[in-house]
Amino acid sequence: MIDLPDGAPERAADGDDVNEDEAPPHTHGSTGVVRAFDYATHGVVQVFRNERHMRFHFWSAIVISLLAAAVRVPLLELLFVWSAIILVIIAEMFNTAIEDLVDLAARGWSEKAGRVKDIAAGIVLAACVYAAAVFVLVFFRAERITEYENLLGALAALLTGGRSEFYGRAARSMLSREIPIGELTATGLVMLALLIVILKERVGLGRFASGGWVSGHAAVSFFLATMIAFGLMNAWVAGAAYALASLVAQSRVEGHIHTWAESIRGAAIGAVLGIALFVLGAVTVTG
């Protein structure tokens, strides 16, 4: 049992009044599951808000995900990229939790406490080394560097209004491959989760699953509707998908969880992300 330092908060005794907002989540029923999920995701937001390194990891994950879509990374390599991203985030959260626990339990300076913190920091370092290795192996192979040159040459040719040899080379390499819509959707959902945390933390309102500057439910709904529209290319199916997404956004307003402005912002973010990923990962160049 850990002895808490003087003045440290203790768990409320049976019968004591407990603030409902600070009470632990219920463990039974669907309401308890939702509330437990809300508390867990709120912990992610708290780490992002208080840890500078976590903010760097989140932004890096978004940029790397966009780069993976742009260079048409195959599914197996994409799984390694995601594993590296998630491993670093988990390690950073574990390190933060250990440091806070040690600060709470230790009375002043302690050699053992310092050793525990060093070990926790070493876990983050090991995860970062693995992530760096995956990044180099996936994005900096010789053939992929050639594809970067082709892409830059194609962009230069398009901006200058000409068709250079680079344009044809790009058409025969990277932009001739198409990422399946399912892989793009999975990538987008990961990016959307990171963006929702970032946006809610920046404004300092709401939790991951409720309230805040942007409606996460509307963002996810309109992102999925956009991917369905592009994936099936059927006007009736696209209309139905967007209608369902609109109902989700409306339900958040009618439930007094979000305002119309917050739902519209979420819908716009989800739709724009879907369009961007489709253009980056699925549009092909021929000729």
C-alpha cells in the first residue's frame, strides 16, 4: 500500500458526498460503458493538454498519415506505421501516469523514485527508436525516394503548365496505384480521432465524446458519408449517407450536447478530410 503525502487527496469514504463530475464511472449497463469511455478519452485529452511531447506526437501522427496516403503506402507497411504511432502514444501516457504517481507517493527527493522515472522515460525512448526505424524503412527506401522525385517533378510540371518527363514517370509509378477505400477510411478515422482531441484541447471545452468546440459525432458521420460517396460513386447512396450524417449532427443539437455551429464545424472537418484523403490516396494519373 502506498502512503500518500500529507495533504494528498484521499478517496471519499462510504456515505460521503461525492461530486458527480468526479465520481468514478459505473461498471454496469450501457450508461456505465459510455461514461467509462468518456473518462478514458478525457485522460487522453488531459495528457495532450499537459504534455508538450504528446502534442508533438499527435501532430506527427497526422502528418505521417497524410504522407502515407500521398505515397500510397501498402497495407502491411501502413500497419507498421500505425503500430509505431500507437506505441509511442501509449508509452508517453504510461510515462506521464508513472511520473504523476511517483510525485504523489514520494516524500521529497528519493533515489528509487528517480530510478522509476528514468525507467518510464526509457520506455518512451525505446518506443521512439522503434517508430524512427519504421519511418525510415517505410518512407526512405530507394524506390520510394525515386517516387518522391517523380511526384515533385510532376507538381512542378503542372504548376508551370507543361508536361515534362517527370509527369510521365509519376504516372507510371506512384500515382498509378490506388489505395483501397477501406484502407483510406481506416486511416481517416485514426486522423479524425487525433484531430478531435487537438481541437477540443485547444479550445479547452468538452470531453472527447461530448461537448466542445467541434462535434466529433458529426465529423465522423460526414467523413464516413464522404468515403461512401467516393467509394460507391452512386448519387442515391451518397444522398442517403449524407442524410444519415445530417441526422446524427441534428441529434447532437437536439440533445443539447452541441450547438449548430459546433455540429457544422465537425461536419466540415469530416467532409474535407474525406475529400483530401481520397484525392491523395485514390486519384490516379493515366497517360
